[in-house]
Amino acid sequence: MVTFGLRMSSRDVCCNSPAFVIAQATLRFAGLLSDARSGAECVGIVTSSVRRIFAKHKIATIGRITAECIGTSGDFNGDGNRDILWRSTSGQVSLWTMNGSTITGGGDLTSGGVAVRPDASWSIAGIGDFNNDGNSDILWRNSSGALNLWLMNGTTITSGGPVTSGGVAVSPDASWHVVQIGDFNGDGNSDILWRNDSGVLSEWLMNGNTITQSVTPTFNGSTVSPDASWSTQAKPTNFG
């Protein structure tokens, strides 16, 4: 299933409107779409559906409503339910902890009690449990290629730092893309699958923000490099 984030802020929707409830309904609708849809098609469908729902419920809006096909769902508080991570165009990052369609809690992501606001050069590259504590964590990537991992407990960033190999921070160039997050070696920690524009694959086995091993996927002892006609259907997330 595709996971969607709706980008809205308090300036986009009337303060007393049931926007959060409407957003939840739209997210559930969006989840029915196939991974086969292109990003542009996803954005168009979700944005138009949001506008129709807002019009039906006479919710006033100011400015533009945008939607994005992003993998921003995970279990951030370890209760077994997937939660929803939001990011505003202002840089604000907020979390809804969920129980079915009910928002049980939420707030800005904080470090040392202070809300964090990554600038526009940072984007979420993937979500997974990188330290095997039962909580989803957030992998960020900078436009420079730099990687930073936030280990999470609910809305609290318990630890954050660069992804390292041999104690040295790594910064893959723009030809490399995160295509999947998952526990590939069964140790309970999420790992990272990269793909180069050339088709070459590389798998980083992780322990927290440390790359314990970098390997190339093989079949019958031979490395595999699917050509450009092939793409992974998973989003860069690992929900457990």
C-alpha cells in the first residue's frame, strides 16, 4: 500500500475546522491506491480528493493544499499501531500517535525538549527500527548527500547523528538512491538497500547509525544489477 502525507499547517485550514478528521479519512482513501501509480498521479488524485472533501464539509482554506506520496508511517511509540508523521513546508515535523482512526497523542518532534525544524535541504529518506527497540526511527538525507539518523521514542529524538562506517560519516553521491528499508539479515535492526543509477545494488547492514557491513546482493553467487526497466515496489520504510 502507498502511504501518504498531507501537507497542511494551521494557516491552511480554519482553526476550528475538523481538518484532522478529514485528513485521516483522506489518508485511508489514499491507502487504497496501488504502488504502481506514479508520484505525479498520486499527488493529483490525493490533492483533488482533499479539495472535494473540504468543499463538501464547507471547510475554508487559505493558500494551497498539497499532497505527497511519501512513506511517513511507522510505529514510533512501540504500541503495535502505525502512527503518522507530518512535515510542514515551514520545516515543522509533527507526529500523530494512532489507535485505528483515533489520534491518541501527538506533537512536534523534539530534541532536548526543543522542537526541531530541519531546513529544506533535508528530506526523509526512510523509516525503520534501526536499533531494535520497537520504535520506528527516521533516516534523513541532505541534498549534499549527508545522512543523519534520528532514533525515536514517540515524539522524542533520543539520539541523532550521522550514519557512519568505521567511525567516518558517509555521504553517497546523487547517483545513489535509497530504495528500501528492511531487516535483511534477521538481527532485528532495519537495514538500507541502495541502488545506483547504473543499476548496481548495495545493502548496508545497520546497528543504530553504524554500518556494520556493506554487501552486494547476489544470486547463486553472482551479483545482480536489474536494468532501468525494473523498480522496487516497496517504499523506503520498514514497519516491523
